[in-house]
Amino acid sequence: MEWTERRIRVEGSLELWALLFMKVLAQQLVQRGYNGKRISHPRNGGLYVYEQGC
């Protein structure tokens, strides 16, 4: 496997984990009483604001 192919695989894996982390984090915030926009497809560089008990 070439270096570029390995790099693409690693970068793709990191993106997948980042998306999964954002979804789990949003779920946990909602469970703990925070309100904010639901994240179905997180955008790169997007700002997500959650406020407690609004």
C-alpha cells in the first residue's frame, strides 16, 4: 500500500471518529438538560451552542 493510500485511510478514520464524537456529545448534553440544535450531519468548522435549562 502506498503512503498516500494509507494517509487517506487514516484521515477518513479520523473524520469518522470526529463525527461520532460530536453526535455522542450532543446526545449527552441533551440528556443532562442542555438545549441546542440537533446534530444529524456535523459540518466541518460549524459552531454548535448548547444552553442549560432554557
